[in-house]
Amino acid sequence: MKVTIGYLYGDLMNIYGDTGNIITLKKRAEWRGINVVVKNFSTANIMKKNDVDIFFFGGGQDQQQSLVASDLASSGKGKIIKQEVERGVPLLSVCGGYQLLGEYYKPHRGPKLPGISLFPAYTVASDDRMIGNIVVETQFGKLVGFENHSGKTYLKDGEYSLGIVIKGFGNNGADTTEGCIYKNAIGCYMHGSLLPKNPILADWLIKKALEVKYGKEINLEPLDDDFELLAHQQAISRFG
């Protein structure tokens, strides 16, 4: 089997260790004998349907987000990403990437940056800095990460939240929600990187990617996750 990971705007949207999510997906697939290709998509690249089996979209600053928002609209990448998610292709987005997959992001200065409206959400910059370790109760169990954002995201339909904050701020520091999940696409504020400390989520993304690609149920071979689960449990014990 083979899986292709599409790294969205990795040259512009990669802060707080987000590339570690790509490394985790790649290694956990390869350890199971699955061939992996990582394709980078930035402003100079063309994207076509069926190019990618998993999307990853990291975080970035306002200046970079402005460039990316423009390219998502003008290049057609935003439309393709939405079409691919609709057919089940999994996606993980963090912070700035998450914001640009909603309806819009309003920075401190300048006009709204249009999103692609994949998630029923919008984000507004605030004067509050929401930073620290985060623990969230989700359908995958407790997820742990590290958040650092001033943007406040509001879901138009709370049923689409990724989970409920046990420790930390989450989407906006007020309504206890964190992230958004639509079909097999996830948006969240959890840096860290997220996936090394949450192997169950990494494997879910790989499993969904293979099932959509090959049209059959996939059962992933278990891995020795003692160290990963220890890090995960230690984070819950200390912060959750």
C-alpha cells in the first residue's frame, strides 16, 4: 500500500513544531510497511484532485496567512481541498491553517482574510494571548497539546466541535470547545507537535486515508507505543 501526504504551505505555515506531525504520519505508516510520499503544496505549486491521501495544514503569522488566503482562492486549491474532504480524504489543520479553513479570519489590522468555508466557523483576532498546555476530551479519548494563539474561533454549530476543554483555552477561552471536525477533517489549536503525543489520532488519519483510497476496511498493525503513551499520560497527569 501507498499513502501520499499533502503538506499545505509548509514554507509559510510551520511554527511551534508543526512539521513533527508530518514526520509522525510518515514514520507510523512506514513502520507498517506502507510506502509514503510527501508532496509540498505552496503558492508556486499546482494541485489536482486525487493528488493526496492525507492533508496537513500548519500554523503561521498574519502576514503569511494573508498570502495563503489569497492563494487558496486564486489558485483553486481551496476548492479542491473542499472537494477532497467531501469524498472522505482526511485532513489535520492547526492554528492558522484551521482558521483559514473556516469562513474567515479577521486580523488586528487590515481586512478579513477569506477562508474556504470547510468548517462552520470564523475567527477574530483578540488582545488575549491564549498560551499553555491543553487537554481536550474527544471521540478519540483525551488529546494533549500546546496552544499559543490570540485568534478566537467561534463555531456556528457546536455539534461540530472536536471536543471539550479540560485544561486550557481551546477555540476562544469562553465556551469550552476546542477545534472542529467535519467528516474526516480536523481543525484545532494544538501544537506540540500534536500527533507524536497522540498516536491514536495519527493512526486514525492513516486508517481513513487508506480506506478512502482503496475502498475497503483497513486494520492497521499495532505498534509498540509505550513511549508515546507514557508521554501522553504524563501530560494528562500534569495538566489534565
